[in-house]
Amino acid sequence: MKRVRNLLILVAAVAIVVGIAVFASRGHRSDAIGVRTIRISPTTFEVKLPESGTILRPVVATVPTLIAGNVAQMNVKVGDAVSAGQTLATIENPTLSYTASGSQADYNSAVANVSAARVQERNAGVGYRAQVATTRSQLEDARRIYLADKSLFDNKAIPRNQLDEDKAKLDQAQVAYDQAQEQEQLGAVSGFNGNSVQYAQAAARKSQIASAQDQQQLAFERIAAPFDGTIQTIAMGSGDATRTLQSGDPVTQGQALFTIARQGGFIVKAQVDEQDIIDVRIGQRVNVGGQDFPGRTIVGHVARIAPVAAKSADASNTAKQVETTISLDGSPSFLRDGMSADVDILTTYVPHAIVVPNDAVTTAGGRSSVFVVDKGVAHKRVVKIGKASDTQTWISLGLRPGESVVSTKVPGLTDGARVRVLPAASAAPAGA
């Protein structure tokens, strides 16, 4: 009986101790502050600049006709792939052919005149040189006779008038010789009788230029592709907007006949408001989507930022815009030139970043901090902010993966406070 009583006393004592422990535990729990937390896991941090854009081929050229005439032959249709230099169409203009033939004949004649001028110049030169040789011989004969007669006169063998006559002939021969030399020199300068080789060559060069110009005009009868690409449009027929150009249709000089897009990937042209362009840089990642291809996202990068801001095409928008070109990393087959697109320029893109909700961060006195929960205790920790978006903050220093952080601001929460983690908030029912 005594043993039973002792056992009952022991059980009662244990019950009292357990009761006290439970009461104490309940008291501590009632003192803990309820908080919600998130567990840190590296993720991608993005700050997006949403814009609208247009999908385009990188290079689109207009191919005009440089001459007037009529279409002789149309060799392509819309959608055809063409190679650089391929003949797209030919234009016929009989006047150009006639003019080119005439100028070519004129040039051939001018070339022949150069050859004739060379022969004439050579013959004239021979004549002038022969005249110089003749007058030189006559001068030498006159001098020899004069010197011989002077010796006879000195010996009183001939009268004075004979010597004077010889001297006059010598002077005449000298004048004739001097004139022949001057004429030869002048003839060489002037091209002998004014019909010089230089003159004929100048005339030939002039004819050659005229002929080359006419031949170039004639070459314009052939319309060629400027590069490898795809035919996008062909001009409409004269006076008939229901069909494209056909053989026989008239065309005017400078008229656009084709547009051709260079083969290769697509680009996107987006208009960025002037107040946002400060955050845009070459090379930034861009996500491109659109209603025309729902559920698909194409990655691209900023390739070019226009050097000037232009007035918006939207009359209701008073801000200026800066054209920004985005090159796509890939060009899926469903893309078409002229499609509309939704553009998200990632002005900040940090893979494997430590990210917390904005409400988890408290800033005071120029220092930012978060509460880290460890074994039921909240520890205030100073962190370094990388950048913040509308909903998230990138923590560049101060947190490690795997740690738990209080995700919302909690009134009265202090460093070292005991906390209890509340369950995650459930989603509100539909229609609530």
C-alpha cells in the first residue's frame, strides 16, 4: 500500500513539472513576434524598361530605274530570293541605243584622227627639217663663195661690185636659214600647221567621255539586285493599282521599281522616351515578345542608340524619343517584316543574384538593413543595396544563400527579438 502511495506521489510530481514546463513554454510563445520569412536562393534580378517596337529587316533598299522607257522583261515576283547582281528587270529605250551607237562611232573616228595627226605631224616635221637642211646648205655655199671672192678681191682680181653681190647673197642665205629654224621650232610647238596630235588626242578624250556616258545610260536598261536578299514589293502597273509592272508598261526616270530586304536576321526598332534613355546602353539584353507570337520570347541586345532625340510621332506625346535598334540573337521562321513587338530592355540584368522583397529592407541614416531569422531570433544585419526594381531589391553584399529573411516590415521588431515564423499567406479565392 505504501509503494502504491509513493508511486502516485511520483506521478503527481512529474505532472506538476510537465505542467509548469508547458505553461512556461506557452508564456514564451506568447512573447514571440509573428513574422513571415523567405529563404534566400540565388535568382535573376532584372529591371525592365518596357517599350513598343517594330520588327524589321536590317537593310531594306529601294531599287529605282535610272532611265525612262518601257519594261522589256520582268524577271522576279514578290517573295523571290535573289543574289547580288541578278537581273530583276530590263528597260528598253530606243533613243539611248541610237545615241550610244552614234557616240561610239564618233569616238572611233576621233581615235582614227589621232593616228592621222601623228602621221601628219611626222611628215610635217620631216618637211621642216628638210627646209632647214636646204637653207643650211645654201648658207654654206654662199659663205664659201663670199670668202673665195674676198680673197680674189684682196688680190685685185675681181671688182668691188662682185664682192658686194656675194655679200648680199650671203646675208640672204643667213636670213633664210634663220627663218627655217624658227619655223621648225614653232611648228613643233603648235603641232605643225595647227593640226597637232595633242589637239586630236583632246578631241578623242572628249568623244570617249561622251561615249562612256551614253554606254552607262544604256547599261541602266538592266535593273540589278544590289545585294543578296528577298523581293518585298514591286511597283504597281501604270494606271492600274491591281497589278504589278508587266512588260510594255512605261516607267519614268527615278521611279522606284522594287524594294529588297537583305538576307539575314531581323532587328527591332523601338522609340525610347528621352527621360529613359539615360538607363539604356549598347549590349544590354532585351526580351522581345508580341501579340503576333504569343508565348514566345526572343532574346536580343541593344545594338545602336540614335545620336539625336526626335519629336514623337504621337501628337499626344510631348516628350521626344530616341530611336533604339535591337539586334535579335535568333530569327524564328514566324517573324515577318513590319510586325509589332513588345520590348523589355533589361537596364539591369544580374544572374545568380541575392534578391529580397522591397518591404524586407529598412533604410535609416543612409544605411540599409534586413532581419535575418536564426533559431527563432531576429538579427538585424546591415546590407549593401545593388539596385531596386518596383517589387524587389538586389542585395549585393551582406546575405548568403540559405539564410531566412523577414519578408515584410513588422512593427516593433528589434535586433535580438524572439520570433515565430507564420505560415505563408494563401492565395485569395477567385472572385474575393
